[in-house]
Amino acid sequence: MDIGELLVPEGIVLKSGASSKRQALHSVAAAAAQCIGIAEALIFDALMEREALGSTGLGNGVAIPHARLEGLPGIRAVFVRLDTPVAYDSVDDRPVDLMFALLAPARNGAEHLRALAAVSRALRSAELREQLRQVRTVDALHALFVRNEAATAA
């Protein structure tokens, strides 16, 4: 699963203000709506519905919100870096500032799970997380995922 292909530069937001988990998910939905052409409200509702099943906060300041959407032709990703970490009900109770969202077609279970696993594996790296917090441009952030994917494939 190539994370660099799922995440296009247009789906990357380096500075987003949010004071709550709900606002952070609105930021994710807004970024996704711009990239995939599905209404922000539909994306937000799908993300909130998934969060109701259990938090997608993995720990170490990372969340991987995800949802399935009707009408989506393939898996799409959005990355949002928050200016200030927000409480997210993460497994380690730490606030979240890095959000890598995955949106998948409604009937695409196996590929969706492979994408979740790949993103989760990548974001376990403390070095990558620190680089994601420090990078200054969208292209540089995108390159981090492309490089990380190449390194793990080797």
C-alpha cells in the first residue's frame, strides 16, 4: 500500500486551528471535501459515526480518523497538522496534533484495512512523527511519506 499515492499534496493542511476533537474533524472533512468532491457535511458525519464506535486516536499525538463513503471511487487520504494539540480520547490520553484521515469506498473492506495498517505502521516511527511536526511545506511533508514508504519497502 503506497501512502504517497493515497495522499496528494492538495490533501495536506499544515496549519489548522481547532480547539476540540469535533473542530479537528471538521478541518479534516473540509480538506477532504476539497480533494474528493464530496460534501463536507457527509464526510464529517461519516467520521463522527466512526468515532462513536471508538476513538481513532492511536497515541503519541496521532489520530487516524477514517470512514467509508458512498460514491468514492477509491481510497483517499488527508493529512492535517493542528497548530495546537486537542484532547482526542486517545489510547494514551495525550492530545492529538497529527491527523492522517483515510476515506474509502463503502464496499472496500480489505483495501481499507491494508491502508489503515500501512498508515499506522508508518506513524509508529517517532522519527517520522517529529519530522511531520517540523516540516514547513506541503511538498516536503508529502515527500516524507514517499521516502518512508520506500524505506519500509526496501
